[in-house]
Amino acid sequence: MVPNAEPAADISLAPNKTGGARLAALDWMRGIVMLLMAVDHSSGEFNAGRLITDSAMFYKPHTPLPLLQFMTRWITHLCAPTFVFLAGASLALSLGRLVERGESAAAIDRHLLTRGVIIVALEIVPSYFWMPHGKFLFQVLYAIGTAYLFMIPLRRLPVSVLIAIAASVLVFGEAVIGLAGWGPPDKTPLLATLLLAAGPRGPVIVAYPTLPWLAIMLLGWGFGHALRRRPPADRLRPREFASWGIALIAIFLAVRGANSYGNMKLLREDGSLVQWLHVSKYPPSLTFVALELGIMALLLALLAMRARAAHKAAHLSNNPLIVFGQTPMFFYLLHIPLLALLAYELGLEHKLGPGSAYGFAALAALLLFPLCIWYRRYKAAHPTGLVRYF
């Protein structure tokens, strides 16, 4: 459900003699989750039995979780953590180049401020199509935009300190939420809702509170700095990704197995696969973050190995995964109204089965593919235009 707000060149580092194709793996990764995101949003428009039970706020104990409906929702959990992580990596790369070009700290701060405010303001698009009049949904754009605002002071701290802050937020966030009084909407403090605990506050529903997602962005920031220190031919290391993935999955298994702290009160009810995977996204629990970033790392290991054999200009190709991975904000802002209008005009809003989620997501991707190719060219031709903020 999340677009990366960085330009394509930030993550693929543009063509080079040895390393460009290797970093195409990151574009492929982003392209995969863009399509998964479209499945989730297509399900929200067409699928009568769509499940949204990934929070203690939504789930009533012992509610049936049909496998196909559950998995149609669960596979899309990968989207937001992956995009926010890669947004942090891309931010480290792009700001590093600005520093190398001699940009002042004040100019970089203004860039982050402008970008953050614009991205938060763009929440009006999904809110217009998904919410009743006068209601606003603060979700992934709010999380990314406000995280950029936090990065204005945080980017000045050592990477090791930022990684420690990220780990502390993810490990101790549940305890802090409890101390802050997470509960009924009228009882949870406003600041806690905006920063830590998802929930409604008057006309606003905060689905993605800032701090947990900022923590994921900080992990990506650390990864981006590691990339900058490496020679182009050795930036993405499959074994390193695999090690991270295995370690994170092990954390997930340990915490989910203990079935206590770390699950944001969304506990296993039995030992079934569905219950093991039924983790809290709103707000993100430690088990959710460890599982999704673990899966992301394992997939990146496979994609990095695939990139070894890729042509050095793979990141400039018209492969759909590359194209969608390099135009995520554009795709995000167009596919939501496209799916909503299709469902309305066809009279199929919430009337079909889970298969419709995949079929209409594929249709949206097919229709938007040529537009995304055009937008990628336009953005490359206007590097200093307004589009640099998207």
C-alpha cells in the first residue's frame, strides 16, 4: 500500500559500468510490491468478502479467517514495510549525492521539508475516493511525509545512533503505546494516535502512525549508507540479504511463538498457519515488522542473484516490474481512482469474490503501464521540476 517517493535514479544510481544492473534488483522488488498493493486495493473495491482483521482494534476473537481471503490480504502486507525501507535507502543515496555536489545543509532541509509537506498533502487523493465526505485517512503518504520531516534533524546523527533508535522504537513501541493509554478513540491522546497508535480521531483516521514507520525508514537509511560505502560491483550481496532474512524470521518465530509481548495484543488463538501469520499491521507489531522485512530480505537475496546475470542497463528496460518500481508514486496516485471508478461504473462495488482482486489489479497494471513509461521519461527529462518531489 505504499509508494516510494524517491526518483528512480536515486535507487538504481543511474547507468554505470559495473553496478547499475545489480541495483536493478531494488527496482524489481519495488515493482513486485506495487502489483501486490494493486491487488489489495482492487480487493477493497470489488471483493465482497475482503478481510481487514490485522489489528486488535478490528478483530473479534475467534472470527473465521477463510484461507483464500486471508492470504489475499496477507500477501499485501509486504508492501508498506518494503517501500518505507527502500524510501529510507533512497533518501540516504540521494542526500549523499546532494552533499557531494556541495548543497548546503539549509537547502537540503528545505528540500526535505517541501517534499514531506507535499507527500502528506497528497493523502487527499485516496481520502477522496475511499472516505465519506469530510473524513480523511492518514495512511502511508502521511507516514512517509512526516518521516521525512523527522529526518531533517535526525539525518545529522550517526547512522549507528539512528539504527539504535529504530530498534528501540520497534522493540519498545508496544510498551510505550500502553503507557500512552491506547484504547477507545476518545480516550487515546491525540499525540499518541498521530505518532504511535493507529485509530480514529474526529474526522481523521490514522492508519499509519509516524514513529513505527519512521523506524523502518531509519533501517533503510542505514542500508543506503552501507551501499554508498561499497564499490558498484559489490553493492548488493545476496548472502548478506539471506542472513538478514533468516535472522528476522527467527525473531518473528520466537516472538510469535511466545504469544505475548510483541504482538500488539493480536495473539495467536491456535497453532494453525493462518493464526501464526495473523499479525498486527495497525499499528505494526514487532512480529509484523520482523516477518515482512525478513521476507523482503529473502526476496532481495534472490533478486540480487538474478541481477548478477542481468544486462548492465536492466534498470532502464521496459520490464513491467522495473517500470512500476521506478514510477511508484505516479502509479499509486492513478490506480486508486482507476479502480474506484471501474467498480462504480461497472456496478460491481463489493459484489465479487477474491479472484476479482487479482483480475482487476492486472487490468489496472495493463492500463497504467504505458502511462508509467511516459512518466518515467518525463521525469528523467525534467530532473529539477516539481516531479522531483514525488
